[in-house]
Amino acid sequence: MSKNYFTLPSEKTAKEFGKVNICRHGQQSEVQFTILMELQGQAAEGWKTGVALDASASMKDWYGRMLEGEVPPQMLSHYEQQGWVKVKSEDGRTVQSFQRAAYEDAIQRGYLRSTENIVQPLAREFISYLAGNLDAQGGSTVIYWAGGNGEQVEVLGDFSEQQCREFVIQGASEMTFGVGTKLVPALRYFLQRFPDAKRGMYVFITDGKLDDLAEVKEETRQLASAIASGQRNLVKCILIGVGDAIHEQQMLELDNLETGTNLDIWDHKIAKTMRDMVEIFAEVVDENQIVAPTGTIYDDRGNIIKRYTDGLPAKINFTIPTNSQWFELEVLGQNIRQILTPQNAMTHQN
């Protein structure tokens, strides 16, 4: 019997929960969810952190480095006649490239304007949060990746919570925007930079279009094997999708990658649907951590599905009838309801 897996998107997840995964097979479904909370105690110690910013050409719009608007056809023809427009390929896309004279004229006439830089405030928020709340040295390492031929990395340095507030983020300056998007070099940079870190959390901000997905999967399996065998310490990687043309399927494939171990290296989020920075810890929970003295789970008919009398853990697993529309967690005097309808859920089959 085939199994259908669903991961509920953030906007469909109860605010108290981190991540809700559902595996439906026949009349029963397995549900796993985490309690959303910042790391505490020993689980919050010894982390090194980093933020990697996609510098491929497809990201130019989101750094405010492109122009938007529309040049009237007659004016475009005029620019072409003047030799002010060229056609070229960037990161797999055919684009019209205005020469300086063309775009200066179009801006002056009000036809064009710069795109909004949505990466800068988002990156500042992640850097600030990781540096101020998690990094053992109080500084998160920042790099650009996917520059040049798609494999180049530009290191910006380590930034504290205070320093990143005025940090200008407009795309790489020492390398050109990349003609491809290769994630492996960026991943290896962090792994090689902090080989002895007790724990590592690395955030990759991207539009999700990866040209080396197969290589990333193999690198991830090797990493998981090394962690499982005790050759290196825990590493957690998070893809953050930005823009309005995110290749989420690739991100989902990494999120759900089978590594041959019980380790889940990758998680992914879509920036515009994130509710809080603490969501980056959705999968980084200690399943032995107790978050409440007791807890009870009910199905949509009021039946008790599972009862915790000796402490409610941060990661919870249970089985529920497949036709159940929701479940409720009763904890600390409140009832938290989670809808299970897979509409708009991210799915894959096994």
C-alpha cells in the first residue's frame, strides 16, 4: 500500500507548533509534530551559525539591482535603433539588457524604477537573531554564494547582532552574479570553516533554483553518515525561499531527503509565510525535552488519542484515523487545534 506524506505549510500550522508531518496509509495516519520554542539548556550551547546569500543572476531582482516598469514599444524601438539594448542569457533566462544610456533615459522619463531590495531586511533579521540568540561567539558568519560560474563564494565576515543592523546587502561586490546556482560550495565552506563546532546551524537564503541538486543530496548523505558515526558533530541547514518564483519542489526534496540515518539535515521555509524567527528551530528539538508536566491529544470526535502523564515531550508522534479533520492538544489549561486537511500542503509519495 502506497503512503502519502504531507507537510503542512507554516500558514496552516498552529502558532504553537513548529512542523506538522502526516503520513497517510489506508484508514490510519501517522502524525508527527514539534512544539515551537527556542532551544534551552544544553541544546542551546555550542552553536556556530552562518547565513549564506544566493548571488546568482536570478536573485538580482530581490537585491534591488534590477529595474521594473515598462518602456513603451515605440521608445524600446528607439533604444534598439540606437544600439542601447542587447539580448543575453543569465542563469538560464534570456533577458534584454539595457545599456546605461537606455536605462538612464527610461528612469528619467519615469518608465523604469529599481526593484525593492527584499533580501537586505530579511538577511539582517536572520543574522541578528542567530548572532544574538544562538551563536556561541555572538557573531554569525555571512557569505554570498553562487557567484561567477555559479560555484564562487564571497566571504563577508562575522557580524554581531548590533553590527548587522546597518549592514548593506545589495549582492556580491568581489564577484559577478552567477550564471548558475551551485549550493555544494557554500555548504562545504561552513563545514570546513567550523569542523569542530559542537553544533552548526546554517541558513541559505535563495529562490530555490539549484543546478547541483543531485550533488547536494550526495553531500548531505555523506554528512549525515559522518554525524551518525561520530566523525563530526550535529549540523542543521535551512533553506529560506524568497521572491515570487521560488522553486520549492527542490527545497522540498532536500527537506524530505532520506539519508540512511535517523538524521534530518535540511529544513526549508518560505520567507513571506514565516510567523517568527523561532521557526528555524522547528526541527531542531530534543525529543527527550519535557515542555509540560502533562498533555492529552484528542481527535475530531473527542476521543483520546494519546495521553502523557509523565511529561509532554517537544516532539510528538501518534496515530489517528485518516478521516479525522483535526486533532487537539490539551496542555497547560489550553486546547490547541490543528487542522489536518492537506489542502496546499507540500506532498511526496513513497
